[in-house]
Amino acid sequence: MSTVYRRRWRPDDDRFRLGYGWDEKIAEQEPSATTRALVGDGVFFDSRNYHSIAPCGPGRRVTLSFFLGITLSGRAVVWS
């Protein structure tokens, strides 16, 4: 299950840092969207927003991360 919050990092947020991630309390009062992807599904979201991924249960979860942008000419570009 994936949850994306309508909140981006702010300078005062560093007090919520837990090693590599963040205390979920930082965004718990923010509007959010949650989805449960099935095998073969893709979930696209703006990774600048706080987000969390719950364990998927038995088995293996494979992720692919990349950046997607639109140029001033309207062309979509992908990079990593």
C-alpha cells in the first residue's frame, strides 16, 4: 500500500528526521491519497511530496524509480 501526502519538505521538518526517512507524524494531518497496487501495476506520483510504502506481505517487491519531466517545448523526458 502506498500513501502520498499533500506536503513537501520544509526547513523546519528536519526535527522529524529518522535516519534516512521521516517520522510519519510530519504529514498525518495533511490530505493524502492511498492506493494498493496489484502485480504489474505502476504508481506515479511527485516524489517531492512525503510518501510512505507499507510492506507488501510475503514475496518480493520490485521498484523502479526515475524522473519524468516536461520541457518548455512540451516534450516529455525521462532520466535517472
